[in-house]
Amino acid sequence: MSEARQALRNRLRTLATDPSSAPMLMGVLNITPDSFSDAGQWYDRHRAIEHGLAMAEQGAELIDVGGESTRPGADPVPLAEELDRVLPVIEALASRGIWVSIDTLKPEVMRQAVAAGAVMLNDVTAFADPQSLDVAATSGCAVCAMHMQGEPRTMQRAPHYADVVGEVRGYLAARAAALVQAGVPVDAIMLDPGFGFGKTLAHNLALLRGLPALRELGHVVLAGLSRKSMLGRLTGRHVTERLPASLAAALMALDGGARVLRVHDVPAHVDALAIWRAVRHDIYQDMKP
Ligand code: HH2
């Protein structure tokens, strides 16, 4: 296993076992023309690389590179196109020692991303494709399995649950078991309730409240709340004006036991984390301005 993959695995173990250790920020890097929050902003490869470097410099320990939008109603992207978007960016960032996660549901994209230096696989279908399970098991990468009801094109039409927290927890437990069965080490597996993926506002709020129940599964919990439409629904704010709401939600996720936050605005979340850790764990630096 590469040194970087081993280092990330060690970091995950610390996150899982020491609640006072610094939470981890994952910076979002969408190389897409149609993502919900930053459509087209980083579509140019050189700008994408610069933005990835900047987020790492600002305090993101992981950069989550995606070449296919999963926003509600998004159209699938052909394999060749997705590879062309993500591979040069992964190579550029990984060659500078930055931890890169690949956000994809295609096993072939995972495979080639790993060859290009990715150290983590982030799959919104929770490795539903057996070939993806195979890549997860053989690559030595950390993995994130996310819950989604339905599929991106239709998931927001009529989400339905009898007990959203119980069902998401049961699903994630089953996917973690499938990953372990395939050969992925337990401590390489992160779980994510998938805010906004086949969920109403009430479902999303119940899941945010219910994070401790997911944490009980024993895996590192990752939360992606940044700029999501649930925050727009609660504040009436456009996607470009959701930073304050994102920070509030991020802090509540940390209180619920989330240990990794997937965010667009890294510097603001670094500050929020500093306050959270100082108050909750009495760990801080006195940085008088
Ligand atoms: N959310 C998005 C994409 N990938 N992965 C995980 N693990 N958790 C999430 O909550 C999550 C995710 C959607 O956000 P974004 O990447 O900003 O938009 P888009 O899918 O439109 O590219």
C-alpha cells in the first residue's frame, strides 16, 4: 500500500478512536459544468488544480474530485468524458502529496483514479456495483459509503421512509458488512447518511439529529451538508449565500459525532472547527490578532 494510503488509514483510526482529535475537512472539487453549487466554476482543468491546491493550503486534508454531478435531475456523464475531467487533476494534486478522494459511482473511474494516485473512494451508491467492491478491496484506499434512496435523476420525486434514521442506519450497516466481506478493512470504511439524496427536508433534519445512531455503528461518519438545498429551504437563501447556514449545520453535525465534513468553503469551516474544538474539547491555540 502507498505511504499516502497508509497515512490516511492511520488518520482515520485516530478520528474513530479519539473524539478530541481534530475533525477532518474534505474540500469539494467539482470538475463539472452542472454541479448544484459551483456549476462550471472549476470546469477548466488548470483552474481546478489551482483551486484544489488552494483548498489544501487552507486546511482541507482531503480533496474530493468529482467529474459527474449527482444533483437531483443530473444527466449521467459518459465514462471517457468523466475520466478526461478527473484524471489530470488527480495526478496533479496527488503528485504534490495531497490526499485525493474520487467521487464517482463508476468502477472504471475508481480504478484509473487509484492508478493516478487517489487514496480514497467516495461512492454515492455505497459500492452497489460488485466491481466497485472489488476496487475498494484491492486498492488499499479508504472508502466512503453513502446512503441514497433511488438514483440522482429521480430521487427527489417522492422520498419515503417509515423510520428514516433506522432505515439509513440499517442500510449503512449492511453496506459496511458487504465492504468488509469483500476484503476492505473495517477501519478504512466511512459512512455517510447522504443529506439531500432522496430525502425531504424533514428526513434530512431527522438524520442530522440522528447522527449519534449512525456513529454507534463504529465507523467514522462523514457529513456533506455544505450549501445543500435543505439549508436553502430553511433560510430562503440562494446556493451562493448559504455559508452561514452551512457552518451552523457543520457544527451540529460535529456535535452529533460526524468526524469528516465535506465542504466547499474551507477557510470558514477551519475557523468554525477551531471554535468547536476549543469549546467541546478544550483544545485550542490562542491566536491573538
Ligand atoms: N454530496 C454531493 C456529492 N457527493 N458525497 C458524499 N460522500 N456525501 C455527500 O453529501 C455528497 C457527495 C453533492 O454535492 P456537490 O458535489 O457539491 O454537487 P454535485 O453532485 O451537483 O456535483
